[in-house]
Amino acid sequence: MRFLILSCFDPEDRQFRGISDICGRLDADADGRYLIWTPESQAVDASGSPALEWALISGHGAEDAARMGGGAAFTPSDLRLPAPADLYLLGCYQGRPELKALWAQGAGIPAAQVHGSPEDTETALSTLFLLNLAMAGWRDIAHWFRRWIDANAWFRPHFAEINASYDRNGGDFMATLNELGGAIDLEPFADFIAPGRSHAEYLTGLR
């Protein structure tokens, strides 16, 4: 196993359906494994997998705590990784230095190997990150995760407009971009958005 993806959300939640489907595609790669974590699940101990290069956790991130998912959330005490592995936190706020330090302590890795966004994030951009990763290959995670962080920073001033547009168009992200295209400069992230134009089925039901 070279990479591990954990989802900490209800797979029936419509806004995460695209993420769940793409994670299923990545799970088909012989080098990877996809796990759906629930409060009934046991801790994930991958420390005995020396070939593991990275793990990614996807779900709602808490603003003031190192936790992913709602309710009985996934926390640093639920995860152990081999020392060389990187940890990517695909959710809100978990890239704040104090939260990264807690994830590093729990996983048993240096804080420099924990990556995340320090602010709130948009589900559509998380979906696009995974879509780009699925198309480029799992080894390109560092590049596409950096693009995800930068894309969230670029679009964050427009999050309220995007959410209001979802209410008008049924949570369709590409329809939202078409509607708001005049107000948002999309060019700096044209490469990041491009797969969504040909795979728009992953970007619906958003809110």
C-alpha cells in the first residue's frame, strides 16, 4: 500500500457524492486503499506499512479543534502513520499550525509532513482536487494539494456568492461558474477547473 484515503463523512450526503465516487476510482489503483470511517470504526494504524507514502483524510474540519467529520469525529488519536509518510487534510481549518502539530503528534510524524488549509474550504474545489489527482496519478498529490489550497484562497472572497448561486441552480458548480464568470477571474485556475468541465457529474448537489 503506497497511499491511503479516509473519508469521514456520510456517503449519502449529496454534497460529498462526487468525492465519494472519485475516491472509489482511486481505490481501484493497486497501490492504494480507500476506507470509509464511521464512529464505530476502530483507530487506523498504518504504522506497520513502511511503503506508505501518504494518507489523506476528507471531511468537515472543525474550526477550533483537530477533528474531521461531524458528531463523533476522526481525531489525531485515531491515526498512526509510518514516520516518512505525509498527511493531507482535505477539509476546513486543519492546516492551522496548532492543529497540524496535534495531527503530527497523533500520527507519529513531523509537523512539516502535515498539510492542510488554514481557513474554510469549498466542497467543489475538494472534488476538483481529487478529480485532478485521479487523472494525473497518486504520485502528483503534493502539486495538486498545493493547487487546492491556493484555489480556496482565490475563491474564498466569493464563497457567499457561490453558495447563493447553488440555491438558484440546484448545487451545480459548473452552472455556478458560468453564472458568476464575469465576477470571478477563473484564468489563474483554468487548469484546476478544466476536468470539471468534462466530468460535471461529480460536481452536483453542492451547498
